[in-house]
Amino acid sequence: MAEKRFNAVLSPHLQTTTEGVEEIIARMEHASKVLWREEAERIFP
């Protein structure tokens, strides 16, 4: 997924400025998977 690649590049830059960045990114990726799955189920019931 493009999101995972983007987050992998973004993460090192945020490490110095954002506390808990790894957890934030993990939650974002999980939420993204849920949304993609819901969308797929809506389109292909």
C-alpha cells in the first residue's frame, strides 16, 4: 500500500518531534484497512 510506504518515510522525521509516533502510525494504518474493507464490502456485497 502506498500509505505504508509513505508512513515508513514519514516516521523517521516525526520521531524527533512527535511522541508516540509509532503507535499513531499503527492506528492510522489499522483504521485505513478497516475503511478499505468496509468500502470493498459495500461495492462487492
